[in-house]
Amino acid sequence: MKKRLAEDMQAGYDFALHLGQSPGSGRIALEAIGLNIGGSSSQTPDQFRPIVEDGPVAYQSTLPLAEWSVKLRRAGIPAHVSYHAGTFLCNATLYYSCYLADQLGLATQSAFVHLPLDLSQTTGQLPDMASLPASISAAALHLILEDLK
């Protein structure tokens, strides 16, 4: 992940909008903070490691997440700003994207958006899991991208 992200960031994009899914959530989560810690749920806290040795503790997205959240809710799309992207790949992607921009002097602004599972991914699951039609997630992304023009 680090190598590919570093290669992609070298292109000097204005924005890096990273996407992932959040099983069990029924709303769009706009992740505000990437922490310099990584691990999985099968590990104990003492097994977690920094994403970047001697890197800052965290990075906060500089994109207008609160405004996006309001814009999405006004459009009838459930959304909120989240302050914890987890400790696995989603968090690492946000953190490392911000880290690279900072260290390489890039103007790239990064955000991570957690999308709920689509209805088709949860149908027949026991217990029922929260979900959101993919068309609504796509509409949310469209509104966010419009704001980045």
C-alpha cells in the first residue's frame, strides 16, 4: 500500500479522496483524523506499530468535512464526520496520504470516506446489517466531487 500510494501521490494531485466500506454502518463517514498507529482486531494493543517511525502522531484532513456532512444531510443522505478511521488499512491510507503530502511538500489535500455496504451485500445476512443503496453512496460522492471543482 505504501509504495503504490507514494507513486500515486508523486503525480501532485490537488486532492486525494480515498474510499472504503464500513460494514454495519448505515451512513457515510467522513474521516477527519489519520493516526500513526496500525494493527488489526486480532492483535493486542502492544502489537500495534507506527505507520511511520518517528512520524507525527496524527494528521487531520484539511478538507471541509463538516460542510460536506451538512450538504449531504440536506440532500437526504445520512452522513457524519468521524474522528477515528480505525487502526487498519483505512486509517493507514489517510495517515500516509497526509504524511506524503507533508513530507514531499505537495499541495494535495486528502480525505477518507467510509461508505456503508450496499443492500446487495447485506441481503440474507443474520443478523441484518445496516446498509445503504450504492446509488445513494454514489450521489454522496458526486456532491463531494462537485465541491472539489
